[in-house]
Amino acid sequence: MSGSIAGKIQKQFGQIDFDNPIISYKYYSVEIETKVSRLDSLNIIAIFLVQVIILLVEPSGFIMHLLIFISSLFIVFWLSAASNRVGIDFFYKKIQVKNKFSFINIIRTLLRVPQSLAFDEIADIYNEEGFYYGKNQTRNFIVIKTSRHHKIRIARFKNESDSKKLIDLLRPHVVGKPGIID
């Protein structure tokens, strides 16, 4: 029965001894919320502060400032792309991915990156180690690859073992599963 899948995952995952991401279990769903850390916030503020300083020091050169602004938006998108609120619904067999920053959701819509996926659209779910600005320079991301070859980072973990453990528990239930209920 699909209603017990979230309970089984909770029991098999065991004790959660980390505070980011927050994983909550409901009867038919699992919710994963990656918090934006203070360091993330400071990095984002610093990016825009550097722009203001450059603008004050060198007020001419509109194209240079435009390029710096566009590259800053890219860096902010990259920093906050894994700060998602993800709902995995085992009853309706879909994953809903929303970012806390509405402009990230708008950019994803413009780039046609799906924010709601049926399980049968998911080709794979895997761990990806990536560079990250912070205390520990690498993080482990849970990544969903869609059948249309989009990669969506849904959560960020400090430890690879936690990331892989959750992936191993989710994979049999979410990758390529058609229909509305078992």
C-alpha cells in the first residue's frame, strides 16, 4: 500500500542527526526542506555589495556593470538552486519542487525546468558531489534526472552517507513508476 511507503522510509532511514535539510514524514508523503544557511545569505549579500562598490568606484561602463550583474545573478542562482522545498507524494506519484526564492522558480519556468514531476518522468535519482561556498567546500546533492534530460538538485547534504541512504530508500519508489497508486 502506498500510504505506508513514507512510514517505511522513515523507519529505514532511522534517526536524523543533522539539522539541514529538514525531513518530515506524512502518511502519503515525504517533505525535504533545505534551509538557506547564514553563510549562504552572507555570500549572496556580498555578491551584490561588490556590485555597489564597483558602481561607486567606476560609475561609467554600463556594459561592464550589466555583465557583472548578470554574472552575479548566475552565482546567486547557483548558490540557492538546492535550497528547495520538495514534496514527494506517494499517493499521486509526483514530486513538487519549489524554491524559497520566487525568482529561482521564475528562472526555472523560463528555462523550462520542470517543478512538478510525475514518477514516470524520472529517469534516475543519484548523489552528486559538488563545489559549495561554505565551511566545508563540498556538499552532496540529491539530483533527479528527468526523461527529458533535465537535472534538478532537490536537496543538499553535508555527508555523502546521508544523501546516498535517502536515495537508496527513494529510488525503488520514485524512478519510473507509472499510475496514480500501487
